[in-house]
Amino acid sequence: MFSVSKISMFLSGKELFADLSFMIREKGRIGLVGKNGAGKSTLLKIIARAQEPTSGSVDISGEKRVGYLPQEMNWEYDKTVFGETQEVFKEVLDLEQELKDINVQLIERTDYESDSYTELIERLNEVHAKLGTMESEKMESKIEKVLKGLGFNREEFDKPLAEFSGGWQMRVELAKILLTEPDLLLLDEPTNHLDIESILWLEEYFQSYPGAIVMVSHDRRFLDNITNRTIEIVFGKIYDYKAPYSEYLIQRQERYDTQIATFKNQQKHIEQQERFITRFKAKASKSKQVQSKIKMLEKIDRIEMDEFDESSINFRFPAAPRSGAVVIEANDVDKHYDDKHVLKNLNFKIQRGDRIAFVGKNGMGKTTLVKLITGEEKCTGELILGHNVAQGYYAQVQEKTLRKDATVLETLEHEATGDWTKTNKLRGLLGAFLFRDSDIDKKVKVLSGGEKSRLALARLLLFENNLIILDEPTNHLDMRAKDVLKQALQNFDGTLIVVSHDRDFLSELTTKTFEFTPTGTKEHLGDISEFLDKYKYEHFRELEQTSKTEKKSSEKKASNPSSEANEKLSYEDKKAKEKEDRQLRSDLNKTEKKIEKLELELAEMENKMSDPTFYDGENEASKKLFFEHAEIQKKLDLNMQEWETLSEKIES
């Protein structure tokens, strides 16, 4: 059990949040949501004890362990991928080394009757027993399983980790945390640097994870598949919903609608009483009624509306200057790094007005092709930009394109031309991206991931581009900002290239899909949904797993003529299992609502029972309440047992 108790946080004199309190139960699955800058990452740091709150405390019972994956990290590595991951088993490694040393001594020594030799034998038995309880023989297989699940090939295990990008280094840090199996996992945007196959593996891994998980993520599907509770931070307060993200949105709207209706009814009642008071306060014959209504209004429990932060970025891309008919032409383009062939024999044309999605597994060359187009990398063959092409580029990692020591305002001033050189215009542009006057002098290095993303988008608007290239633009944007960006791109009248794993974002945004596979690239006409539907892929996960299963499937069909019938049966079994799973989750949700209702009833009864006058004299009402309390407690215990049974079925 973990308890967050009355946490308050002030940053630079500004209140980020105040008196936040909630419990994290064993095996809890919580999605922490809110706008960029609401304090989600800060709250995770406080729970992880990586940052001290202004006031309040985080209470962790017993010897519970916490694992924390931050959104960004800048560490230096001097080991291989496998060697760095293996560091989490340092105690095992030290014991194994001690075991080797003891065995060497036992071979070399001849004082078999001495006390020290006997002590050495005893220590040998202790080390063996301890290694047995730690399952040391499974260490390497565990490391291999997790690293492969997160996208590493076996050949990459022995490569220096320093040679990998920050995103791949982040995967190693995630692997280390998963292997320690902490009682509480705190994850800040864990899917930002993962491809869909790795996200799928992570989701499956979390299904049976024994500890609690609290995560910040802007991936709706990931939140829906992992969490069963959503905590929203709005204007320094939290709102707690016992539901995954999509259901939380519905519940929040229903709650708001109910509050609005109740608030309006109460306001109407208050206005009626105030009119009566105003009308008759001077009449002696009505004085008692007037005073009665005044006292009633003073005692009335006025309804407070939940606060919703509706602020969002707001922008449009400048009109695109007209380019040539062919924007990009590739002829026999090849790109390799040492002995690794990333792109081979690419031939394509991108026409003016094309809107293209680059999709596929990580490492297939999507970002590499983007870098070739933007001129960051060189290649063999021809890659030609058309007449009058002006390109704007949004990089996947903003640290590489933003100067860390520049301020927010200086970042735009450095590249502004024409009217944009006027400070008031730049301030207005930054305001549209939610940077207040107090923010514009902040250094880039202290900005959150979401703030860096907004700054990079604002910089794109300084230029009249007719080709916009975005590499994973949704990684650090909150849900509302993603919707605004998508709308702005839909209204953009130039050529668009988007690298993304976010199907919701790409849907109805693109008109072509470039699929990157181990054998090359394939061009498909139509929106991303048409592309997926055409191949009967339910979502990207099936797309990215196909490359592994196609070969096995074809071999099975060749050796087994009835394989198609078996596949059909397998499909029907899968559908039946999915139906059963949906029913279990529905039953679990209903049980949770019953538990919530019963807990509320118990709390109300216990509140009455805490009143000293409750026990005065022979009170029949108190006896009845005791009986009802016992009955409801019994019902609660039964529902809790039902909840545990359903949870175990779902996890299995």
C-alpha cells in the first residue's frame, strides 16, 4: 500500500498543486492524466522521492520498492547493452564471484580439519542457498526475454550502449526497472520511444505484473489496455475515476452534465428565495418568513462545479507557397551504416499536395529517410527536391534541434525574419502555444517534454513552408494539443510527411502510406484506416507482427492441407475468448461500482456512529444502524472476494 498525503508543490513561487491525497493499492493500475504543465511528471518524481514536495508526504509501507522511469535522462554508459542491463543483478553477480573464489580456495587449501576451512564450507552452503532463492540460473534468460521484448536483437546485446540513441538507451533503463520487479512502477511516457510490437509486448507483460503501476501517457489505447483507474490533475486539484481512459472521458462528461443540471436547479431555488427576501424584507407580517429564508440560505450547501482546463494551443500553418509538381524524387537511393543496410534501392515520387504516412517497425529506415530528405544525412543514388520546395521539419528528439541554453523567446528570435522580428508578434505567437509572459525567459533545458514540443511547433510557423515533415510529433503532446495539431495539418494546403505509430492521429490525415518492411518500402493509396482495413489489420500491432508470422504460416500451410480450416477455428476461438474477456471486464466494472457504493454507505454510517450522542440511552435507531452496518460489511466482503476472483481470471 502506498499513500500520497496532502502533497503541495510550489515552483518559482507558483502553486502547481495543493493538498493532493490518494491511495495506490497493490496491483493498482492508474493512469495519471492532465494537460502539459499540470504537474504529472512532478507528482511522479515526488512519489519516487526524486523530488521533495513543498509540504505533505508519501508513505510507503514496509520494505516496498519503487521503480521510476523518467521522461528524459542524460546518462553516460561504458558497458554493453547486456552488461548494463545485468547491473540490476549485482548482488547475484557478487555472490557468483564469491562462489568462484571459495571453490578456488577449497581446491588449493589442505587444512581440512581447521575451523577456517569449516567456516568456508558453511559459507559455501550459504551462498548456494541464497543463489537458489534468487533463481540465479534464470538471470540471463530473464534479461534476454525483456531486452528482446523491448526490441533489441540478440546480435545487439554485446554492442556498447553508448552507440545507441537516447530512445534505445531509455529502453535499457526500462528493462532494468522491469527486471527488478518493484512493488510500484512509476512510468513517465513509457511508449514514447517504442514501436508497436514493443508496446504490445509491454502490455502483455503488464497483464501479469505483480506490483502496482502508475503511468503518465498520451497514448489512449495503451492507457485503455493497461489501466483501470484514472486520476486527472486540473488546476492543482485531482479528480479520481475508477475507470480506464476512454470510460473516464464519458464519466467525466456525465458528471459535469449532472453538476450543471443540479447547479442550475440550486441557483434557481436560491434566486427564488432571494427574490422573496428582497420583496418582503420591509413587511413586518413577513419578517419571520424572511428571517427563516435568510438562515436557510446561509446553511445551504452550495454546489461547487468541478474545474475543467479547456485552454489549448491554437494555430494555423501559413499558406503554402506553390512548389513544383514533383516535390521529392528518389532514384535508386541506398543508405547503410557500416555493414547495416537500412534503405535499399528506393524509387518513388512525392507529388505536390500528397499527404503521406511513414509506418513500420523501428529500425526499418523511416527516420533515416526523413534525415535524407532534410539533408541531415547523405546517401548514394539520387534524392531530388523539386522546384521552389521550402521544408519545415519537426524532429523526433527536440534536444537536437533546440538550443538548451537559449530562452523560449530567444529560440524564436534567433530564426525570426520580416515581421516576426517584432517582439510583440513573437510574444503573441508564444501565447497561442500557451507560453505566458512568465515563461518566455525560461531556458529550454528546464522545459518539460510537452513545452519543448510546443516551442518546436511554434518555430515551424515562422516560415512559409510548402513541405512539412513531422517525426513522431505526438510523443509529448497532451490529448487536446494532439487534436489541435491534427486539425491544423488537415487545413494545411502543402505537402505533408508524417512518421507516427499513432493510428488515431493519422486517421483522416493522410492520403498515402509508405510501409517500411525488412524487404523494402511499399506504397499504398488511401487513408491509414483504408490501408489497415485492406489487409484486415485491426490495428498497427497486427501490421508489425505479420513479418514474423507470415513465414511460419506459409510453411504450415504447405505441410498441412487443413491449415486454413485450423486458422478459421483459431480465429473463432480467439473471438470467443475476446467475448469472454469483455464479459469478465464488464462484470469487474459492475463489481467495482458496487464496492464503491457500499464503501460510501459504510462511511456515512461510521460518520454517524462517531457522534458521541449516538450511544446515549437505549437508542433503537443505534441498534438498527449497528445491524445494518454489519450486513453491509458482509456484502462488501463478498463483493471484494468477487472482485479478486474476476481480477485473477482476467490476469490469467
